[in-house]
Amino acid sequence: MNQRRLEIGVGLFVLAGAACLIYLTIFIGQVGSLGHNEYLVFAEFTSVEGLREGASVEIAGVPVGRVGKITLDDERARVELRIKAGVELDKDVICSVRTKGIIGEKFLRLMPGGAEELIKPGGRIKITESGVDLQDVVGELIHKF
């Protein structure tokens, strides 16, 4: 009888642990779109070097989304932005590739514009700025001196 109770207790403990792991994976790890209310917009860049899927999308330093798929479209990088529901983007928003710190991770910064018209889900951000490559800047400085 005691052996059976022990087996049931261990089984319940394992099930609880698996449920916690699934919760952490989906909701905290932001895997997939389960449980998230978001919409897609797209932006095209000449270069997104160092930008990775899952990178943060921020307005004024506040995360408002994340980077989805990054693909090549006619020699330009096409980036999918997964924006949280409730965050509205003006038609003239500026999207730029930025770096956190000197050699930190890349993220996308959105600078709101003043247009009254909004980008609809599935729409495209028209004004983009590619990131500055630190190696290119250092290379140019070395060749100047």
C-alpha cells in the first residue's frame, strides 16, 4: 500500500514539473505565438548584419515586440516584426537596426512619426536605417591615419 502511494506521489510530481516546463517554454520563453496577442508588420533593409530572430523591437527603450523571420528579398533583407497588440505604429515610423552597448546584441528601434494614419497588420514600414558596422568604421579610421 505504501509503495503504491509513493508511486502516485512521484507521478504527480513529475506531471507538475512537466506542466511548469511547458508554461515556462511557451509564456516566458516566447516560443511560437501561443498565448500572445500580436500582429505582423514588415521592414526592408540594405543590411541587418548581426540581427537575429527573436531580437527585441523597442520604442523609447521599451520592448513592444520581437523580430520574426528574416529573409532575402531582391537583394534586401526583409524582416518580420511581431508587434504586441495595442501598440499602434504611425505610417511614417522609422525603424533602425541598433546595438546595445559597444559590442552588444542587435535590436530594432522604432521612432514614432507624426502621421495620423497607422500601419495596418501585414503592412510595411517604409523608412528604415541599417545598422553601422563597427568593423567598417574602425577600418576607415585606420586607413585615414
